[in-house]
Amino acid sequence: METNPAAFSMPATLEPELARLRIYWKDLLRGENAMPFSDDIDLSQIPELASRVLLLQAFESPVRFRFEHAGEHVISQYGTPLEGMFSDEVRQQGPLQELTRQCSATLARRAPTYFRSAVEENQAAYARLLLPTWGEGHIMLLLGAVVDSPEAARVQA
């Protein structure tokens, strides 16, 4: 259960790649819907982000998240393939630090969430955005991306 209401809050600005992913997600909205449909996600429409993209299927009972896709950049940072694994089965380190908690927050809020790693010695800072999508009567899929996050590269969301 999420204890800190500010955890995973969207910042005023996003890294350029995350801003592009959020624009893609917003462009998929139909009518007055608060989120796009899962079956509208087409990674071929965002080839410049493909290596950084995550797709996680959301399950409600019990609440779990399974990797459907993890881009090459994410896999190279993490060190092992992720597809088919559940987020609670993988080490929450590197580009996946706090991932299960962020997924749960995205599901609970029914809205985008953001995570930025702390700057640590010998490890580049990174940022992660998760965006919910709708399907079969519930949030079915989380679209996300992990990018390197030099503070100076942030832009308006």
C-alpha cells in the first residue's frame, strides 16, 4: 500500500524522451476518456523510444505486474531479459528500483506516475514514467519508459 501521497507524483517538467512518450499516450485518447485503450499501443509509432520502453500487464486479483516488453536499453542496464517475469520476481535495482510500488501507484491513481533515481556514485541517474491504459473493463497495461536523467535535460511536460 502506498504510504506517501507525494511518491511517484508527476513533476512540472519531464526529460525529453518521457515528454514524447506522454504526448504519444495523450494522442491515443478517445473522446473524453481519461486514458487510452491498451490495444491502441503500437510501439512501431514511437521507434525512437523503443529501446527504452516497458510494457507491463496489470492483474487485479492479486495485484501483480508482468513484463510484456522491455526495450534493449532497459535490458542492458538491468542485465537480464525480463519478458514474462512479474515485477515482484525481479530485483528492484538499477532501472527497476521501486518499480512494483510505482506500478501499484499508477493502478491506484489511474493516472501517470514518475520516478527519478537518486544520484549515486558509479551509477547514472535515470527517470521512469508509467502511463495506464484501459482494456477489458480495467487498467490492463502500463506503458512506460526508462531514460538517463541529467538534470539539465528536463523540459516542460
